[in-house]
Amino acid sequence: MVRIFTDTSSLFTPAQGREMGFDVAPLTVTIAEKTYREREEIETPEFINIINQGHLPTSSQPSPADLMAVYEKATAEEPVLHITITDGLSGAYQSACGVREMMDNKEFITVFNSGSLCGPQWTIVRKAIEMAKAGATMEEIVTQLEYLKANDKSFLIPQDFDYLRRGGRLTPAAAKVGSLLRLVPLMTQTADDRQLEKAGLCRSFAKAVEKCIETFHKIGVGEKHMIMISHAMNLAEANQAKEMLAKEFPACRIDVVDLTPAFTTQGGPRCVAIQSMIDIEK
């Protein structure tokens, strides 16, 4: 059976992986001069509390040791499929490819670039687990994952201009203007999935969600899709987005989940991600 391996960028925890029979390596975050393995040593509420004390965090991919611990188990009878966050937004894919090349059993290891993060990556991992347990081959699983990878759309709505300024993600002038005008930035993945780009500056959170809805209609989101809303301790606006999306896409399953510390590092406290993907349960 194919052995599935991913990390916490998929929103699965290491404990969930153990319960479900696959491997999950934690990303690490560093804040206030201390490094934590997310979802094992720190969760998002505590992490945001430290940010709010004036500390800027950084995040990093799983360690080579974590990868090698799983890779060394790969055999012809149990090959390893490692599903990573999209290449470009993280160095995890390239790092994994480098570690694979160092392994004596590398022919039994496949590194798959999910082309996404959070919700769509979560769906890809779930499908891989389902197919592996059903006895599918590596080729069959990867073919299905490529289809899922080609049918998702992601938006990010940051909330904290000061955090984005301090982290160097916005210039001081842009942050000041955004705060004064109370604008809400809307970001989306580029066509090659490797970066985030501005999709608009909106007058309110609701207007940003409306723009997401407009795009989802254009790309044909419907009954075969699900929508995931993930947030960094901003349940009120996540639920507001869910209500708006449910009215426009009544046939879609819509889930609301917490973002991890590593993603909070990128989007900032109270950010909200809205993503559409194929619903593998339909």
C-alpha cells in the first residue's frame, strides 16, 4: 500500500495522522526567540497572543530529519507519496526533492507539489489516503491528485495592516493609507500557483467576500465543489463569509476551520482564507 506523508500545511495534525494511518510532519514557527513545532507545541490562540505582545514570527518547513524518518521506510511494497504545500509559497517542495535525491531508496519515493495550501491541500491528502487504503497504485493516485490540483481557487483576506507593515509585506505608506481608509486587501494565488498577488482593495470585509463570490461564479463553482473558510482567530467574520457564500452556493458544503500558526505568520492575526475545491465526497 502507498504510504501517504504530508505536513501541517494540509491542516492535519500529527495526532490526526497517527489516528488515520498516515504521516504528518509539523512546520515550525519561531517567535520571541523560541521555536515551536506547530500543532504539537503551540496552537494558534497562544501564538497570536505572543504576536500581540509586539513579537514578529517566522516559520519554516519540516526538518530534513523529519523527512528522512519517513522516506527511509519506503519500499517497493510500500512506496511513499509526500504531498507538499505549493512550490513557490514555500521551499518545502524543493527541500523534499533534495532530501529524496540523497536517499538510497529514492525510486520508491514520490514528492507531489499540491499547487495549493490549506483547504485544497487538505482535500488532496484526504483523497490520497482514501485511494491508498483502497489499494490504488502510485500512478493512479497521482493522476487523480493532478485533477484535484487543477480545480481549486484560493483567496486570502488579511486584516492587520500594522502586522503586514512590520513584517515587510506592505510598505509603511501603503499600510498607513489602508488603515486610514479602512480598506480590506484581497489576495489570490497567481496562475502558476507560486505566489500571492493583489486581487483588489475593498471597502469592507463583506465587499471582499463579494469579490470572491463573483470569481467563484465565473469559474463555475457549483454542486461538485466544497468551500473551506479558514481563519486566524476571527470566527465572527469567518461565519459572516460562510453565511454569504451559503446563499450563493446552496449546493456546496462549506466548512469553517482554524488556521495554523505557520499560516498566521504569513497572513497575520484575524486573516481569513476562502477556498473552493472539488468535493471528493460527491
